[in-house]
Amino acid sequence: MNAPSPVPAAPRFAAALHRFDEENARDPHRVVVDGVPRPRELVYADWLTGWVRRLCPDASEELRLAARCQHLCRWMIPRESHPATRAGYLRWREALRKFHAQRAGEILRAVGYPEEAIARVQALNLKQHFPVDAEARVLEDALCLVFLEHQFAELADKTAEDKMVNALQKAWKKMTPAAQALALKLSYAPRERALLRQALGGERPSAG
């Protein structure tokens, strides 16, 4: 039997995105978007992809793939699977990163991507070369902007103020000046605006 011919780049890319979205559509958790409940990780992939394309309109194929699969099947390793300690949290995050990269690699391999491209996507997923890698910086900026735009308020509801301020400061330090400028223009409710102003020492984000 002859070996299958390589899948053309465009169909291969579309097939990978479709497979990523199929997997994330299985997320049992829901978020409401425009009044419609949708699978949380599918929505997250949309948000992250949107920010990557906004930050880098000419993003490489590998960067766009990495954005689409950054949280692939995240619900399969719940936070409760690791101890409720700081060390447990860090181990959970590391387990997630490796799981996302492994699952993404399996899908990319199945639709015909070469190992070099797969390794590049996985390196971005794992933040292996951050902050020296320019594409890793784009992805990190996008991750931080998704957090500030869509997840900040929910986390603030269940986090002590000092810990929230500390988390904001850590996120801010990872962002490029261009991403910080965009973050300051996002719309925030009064509580989140006050927390961010406290974290940044007086810089004023937009009003809600």
C-alpha cells in the first residue's frame, strides 16, 4: 500500500482547528455568551484566538494553533485532583500544561503535521522560551488580556484583595508595553478598576 500523501497546509490547518473545537465542545462547564450557554473551553479558545490575531495579524500557523489548543480539554484534570495548597496548585498547573501539549500533539499528528511543527506548537503551549521568544510573548499577552477582559471579575469575587492585587501585579509584569496599553483601555466595573489601580500604583484603567 502506498503511503498517504501529505495533507495540504490549508486543509490540515482547518482540520486541526476543527478537531480542537470538537474536543473543547465536550466541556461540561458552561459560560453564557450573548445570552447563550456555551462550552467554557470552546469560548476560551475563541477569546484567546481573537486576542492573538488582534495583537499579531500576521501570526504564524503554529502560533494560531497554539492559541486554539492552549486549554485543550482542561476540565479533564480538575483543580480538585491536586492538594488545596500552593504546592498542589503549582503541580496542577504543570500537569495541565503537559496534558494540553500532549493532547494537542496527538491531534496535530493525526491530521498530518510534521514533528517540527508539532514541537513548535507544544513549545508555545509550555512557554518554554518565554520571554525571549517573540511569539511566546504574543501568546502570554493574549492570555493576560483574556484574563483581564473576561475572568478578572469572577476571580475577584472569591479572592482576598491582597492576593488579587498581587496576581494583577504578576500578570502586568509579564505583559509587553503594547499589551499593557490595551489592558488600560478595557472596560472595568468600579471594583475591578479600583483593584487594578491599586496594583499599578495609580494608573487609571477605563471606566465600565
